[in-house]
Amino acid sequence: MPSVQKLVSQNSVLILALSLAYFFNSLQLTALVVLLYLLSQFLLKQSTVMAKNKTYFDFFCLTLIVFCLIFATGGLSSPVFFLSYFLLFGIVLLFEPSAALALATIASVFLLLHPRGELLPELLQIASLFLISPLALIFGSQYLKLKQQQAIKIDIAQKLEAVDNSTPSEKEAIEAIRQELNE
């Protein structure tokens, strides 16, 4: 169960990035953020200060870049709107799954405030964003389950290594468990 503080901080990062993209949407800002992101990745590779908040920084920059491109090239009628789907899947895998639903909700509000074309096609685009969100949530929850199962297998394997392998019957039992874990 994720902590409330973690959810608030993740959603705050996404809201801040979306707000900046909405109010300062330009291709120049996008280029500047890409340049700063690449520079930070190159210069701060070994930094321990950045390691703790690297995921937050990465998703702040990626969200800002994707939505600056979307807002600068037509909002809901943008030819790069599909990038928001990939962003949703990335957020589900590295943030909490509920952050993707929050991003879809907040993005739809900002996108509706930024009308560029006819209402029906824009509503269909927003509906597609909400239809992709549950799929992303399912993939995210499956990924988290798989990650937990892998951690349990690693823990069991480490405990098996620590067991005294003095008798042949214990060795056979441990080998059988190892083979079962590897399947």
C-alpha cells in the first residue's frame, strides 16, 4: 500500500509539469528542457544527491516535454498526442498506478481548456485517454506483482544459500526447491 505522502509528491510533480506545459507551451521551452535533461543526465551520472529523486526528475522532464509538444502542436488534434499514451504506461511502471489516472484526469482538464478544433473529435481523444488508463493500470499492477514474486524468489534463494548443506538428503531437498524456483 503506497503512502499518502508518496502519492501526493508524485501527483504534484505531474501537476507541476502539466501546468508549466499548459502556460508556457512552446517548442523553444521543449528544446530547452530536452537540453537541460540531457546535460543533467551526462553531468550527474555518479551523483548520489540526484539518485534519490531521479525518477521524479525524469518524469517531470518527460511529462513537460510531451505535453509542451502536444500543446504547441494543436492540443487534442496534435499529431503527437499518442505520446501521452506511452507516458501513461511509463508512469504506471515507475510511479504508483493511481498516478496514471490522476495524470489522465488533469491532462483532460488542461486539454479541454485548450480547444483547437471541433468538440466531438476532441472528446473522443479524451475518451481514448481514459480508455487507455485502465489498461495501463492493469499492466502496472501485473508488473508490481511480478516484481514482488521475483523479490520473494531472490529472498528464498539467499536463505537456501545460508542453510548448512551437511547431509545428502538436505542437499537434494534444496536442489529440488531451486529447480522449482527457476521454473
